[in-house]
Amino acid sequence: MDFYSRFLRPIFFSLDAEEAHDAVMSLLQVGADFPGLVRMTAGAKIPASPRMVAGMEFSNPVGLAAGMDKNGLALPAWEALGFGFVEIGTITQHSQPGNPKPRLFRYPEHQALINRLGFNNEGVESVATRLEGLHASGRWPRIPVGLNIGKSKVTSAEDAHLDYLASFKRLRGLEDYFVINVSSPNTPGLRDLQSTEALGRIIRTLRDWEGTPHQPLFVKVAPDLAEEDLVAIVQLAESEKLAGLIATNTTLDHSVIPTGRDQTGGLSGLPVRARSMNALEIIRKHTRIPVIACGGISDAASAQERLVAGADLLQVYTSFVYQGPGLLRNLAAAF
């Protein structure tokens, strides 16, 4: 057992799940000022496995998924831990507190989480100011940084494209790639924006404002989409020349959770592995555009499974909660 599993996890897991998350982020925010100390704490160095994806260079294929560092508080620390890239957010145009607490729940026997956080974040202006300060300080990470943007809860579905555009405009130039998040189950009506009409309108609104050249733009999809709907998104991604897709977000299939312990929200971790893998396989049947695999990746076998199936990169979140920095060393055996 490593330092995290032996000493830190018992402390964090003695707290409410969201309190533990906040404690971890506070420590990493401090650690961002001392990356050398973070590297020492993380243990063995992650072996390099360079690759080019969507015009970006990655030192290794394992990234941190959105949701952990919603406000971009600890970017240098994620690099120091050994991640090959990091994605922050979801960021919305308007600051919002998210859904009422409690809203984050652990299921250790399944190495799973259920969350109904609801895009709680400081809002685009605050996050952009923080990122500008990090750029100006010269401490910006050397790994690619993605910015995941979503719709504010107060914004109607009809105006969603304008909400995404406001965040996109304010953040443009502070990132290596963008992600359009239309697949979280915790903002009412958000998943309806996965329709090709609504999603296409968002993409074209961003592109029309941006002009050329385009920054890499990904779309994150749900694992619960019917095959025909996922294929329609693949076709849209190709026609709009997106950088790629992220497969997948959390699932609404809670069948593994006992009824008495179930909670409303998106389920992540090992229970979503099969659904996320199926989405990747469907995407790969229809396109060769880059795919970032996410969902249930917890060891070398599950990482290798995605790479063999055609994933270009991998993202983790829930497995990092359970395993800490040692997860990255475990996954390194896959590449």
C-alpha cells in the first residue's frame, strides 16, 4: 500500500464525500505553489509515453477528467502528480452554487460515486481571471489544459448557444482545448442539447465567432445514448471538423446500487465501465476522429482495453479518489 492508501485515504474517507473533496483541493491548491514537494509525495515518476492527438503533444495518455478541479485551483499540482493532461470545469457563464447538499456519495464496494453537484463553480469571469494570473506568473503547466464549459442553470435551452459562447469568448486563448459538456445528468434539460440540432447550433455559434484557425474542440457524450443518437453525434463531429469526442460522462443506470442506498445523480466508477466501453466501440465503428476514453478506468487492464479498442487518450476521476497518485503508476503498465 502506498502513502495515500495507508494514511491519507482513511482520513479523507472519514469525512463526508464533498468535505473530503474540498480538503483535497485545499491541499493541492497549496501544493500548486510547491510542485517539487507534490512530486516527492506522488512517489515514482510516471514513464513518458509521448503522443500527438488533435495537434497537441501529450507526455503520457492519462488525464484528469473534469469535475475534480472545477475552478482551476491546482493546475501545477496535477502536472506534478504525473498527469499527461488536465481538464478543468465544468465552467458556466454565471457563477452558481449547484444543487443542495448532500450531493456526493461514495460506494466503496463498487469503487463508485454518485454525484448531483449541478455544475457548482465560480463562473467564467472568476475562473478566467485566475487562469490569466497563472499564465502571467510563468507557472502555467507544460501539459495540455482543457476547459470544459456547460450551460448555466438560469439559461433557457433556447439561449444555450449564447451561454456557451459567452464562456468560450472569455476563456479563448487561455486553454489548449475546449470541451462542450452537454451530457451531465444534473442540470435539468442539459442532455437534450445532445440532439444534433441543438448541439450543432452550439458548435456553429462558437465557430462563427472564432473564425479560423480553430482551437481543438471536443464534445463529451453520455453513456446512456441510444446507438443511433451516438452515431448522429459522430457524424456531426465529422461534418463540423471537431477535434474529437470524450466517451463518456456519468450514467443514470444505477442497477448495481441497492434501492435503499441509491441516490439521484450520475453514477461513475467501475459500474460505468461497460457502458463507456460500448460507446467507444460504437464511435470507433464509424469514425477515426480522436476519442478520449473516460469511465471505469481503474487499472492497467481497463486502460489497455480502451487503448486496444481505439482510444487515443484516457481520463480518470473516480478511480483517482479511491487510489490516489498510485493509480497513475498502475495505469502506466498499459503503455
